[in-house]
Amino acid sequence: MRAWRGVVEWTAGQRERFVWRDGRLEPLRVEAREAPVNYGCLPGTLNPADNAEVDAVWLGEPLLVGTVREGDPVGLLHLHDGDHKVIFSEGAPRGAALRALLAWFPPERGATVQDAQAAQAWLADLQLQD
């Protein structure tokens, strides 16, 4: 199993959002709602659903914007439009943070949580498309 490196672009509980571009963080905008989880990306990857780096979320305590984390995914937030989010956490994804993450997406996006194996398989498939 491969460990993945991610960068936090948006801290749980905050409205100010950044974006990772060309190896650095840039201010993006202030959102109407606070992030329910730590949100970011996996630099060096590409999700063909939105032609941007693969999105990642970290459940648990707020992480500072710019925090770099390396680890194995514990799940995959699967969306109908293909803009899936890789989930990282200490242990299996569950609890209030996971419920908040699912509630963040409107029902028409069909958010469901899949296991770590599904996350690794999806990421491996993306790598084959390069």
C-alpha cells in the first residue's frame, strides 16, 4: 500500500480557503460556510472529473493551512460526478466528522463512503491514466 502526501488548503471550522498552485498556497476566497473537515489536495495527482489535483479530507482536529500530511487513505468519499475525495483519519472514518462531511454535499451528488481498498484502487487507476 502506498502512502500519499497531501496539503491542507482549508482548515476545519474556518471560512478562509486557499488553493495549492505551482507548489505553493494562494488565497482563494472566503466561503459562506465553515469547512466541516480539513480539506486539501494530493499534489502531483490529477482527477479527470475536474482536471484538478485529487481532493483530500482529514478527519479529526483542525490542521493549519499548509500542513503537509503523509499517510494511507482510510476511505473514499464517492460522488456521482466523479469528483471523489480521499479520506484520511486516525483509524476508520466514523463519528461526527464523517457525518458532517456527508452532510456537506447536497443529496444530488450522491455522497457515500467507501473503504480504504476502494480509495487505493481509485488512486491506482488514476495513476494508470497518466
